[in-house]
Amino acid sequence: QAQPVESGGGSVQAGGSLRLSCAAPGLTYTHYYMGWFRQPPGKEREAVAGISWLGSTIYDDSVKGRFTISKDNAKKTLYLQMNSLKPEDTAMYYCAGARGSNWGQSLLTWNNYNDWGQGTQVTVSS
């Protein structure tokens, strides 16, 4: 089981930054893509960003220019650098992964992923 484990969440004021990390055993595999998703209070899960096995990235429009997804295959870790945080970024953040060569928009589709973490809470106050 390649279940990821997130860390790095917390509370921050609007305009601040946080970096989420995700220990991802699945990055042992060459063809393994990953993504970050979030679920705001009372809302459905939504995509944040995805990264292919080759390292190409894609972002939801709501975070483009503010968030950066990256990975370190040697450390088997996925990251999400979040800058210029807004109150509407408040959510439980999940990392997810799956074996395969997906890229592009498919990285932002939650049901393309098999391995999910338990989530880490991010709260942004105004």
C-alpha cells in the first residue's frame, strides 16, 4: 500500500505562506503521478495542482501564480508551496498518487488517483 502522509498544515494570516509536504512511498515507481486536492468546509473536493512522472505541472486557475507543486523523487516527497494565501484557501488538503503516465488535465481529476493521504488542515484568517 503506497499511502501518502501529509504534513505542514496550520493557521496563517491572509497574505502569508505555508509549505505542505507529502511523504509518498509510491514515488519509488518510475511512472507515478501525483496531485494535491482540497476540500473547503461544507464544499466538495476540488483539484489544486498535479505533477506528472516527468515533472510537468498543471494548476487550477484559483491557485495559478500563487502555488507551486514540486517533488523530490530521491526523498519520495511531494511539496506544495503556497504563497499569498487567501481566506478562501482554507480547506483540508490531501495529496494523492497513482501509477501511470497521466499528464495534463487528467492530473486534476480526483478519480484518476488510487493512493490518498489523510489530509492536513490549512486555515487562512483575514
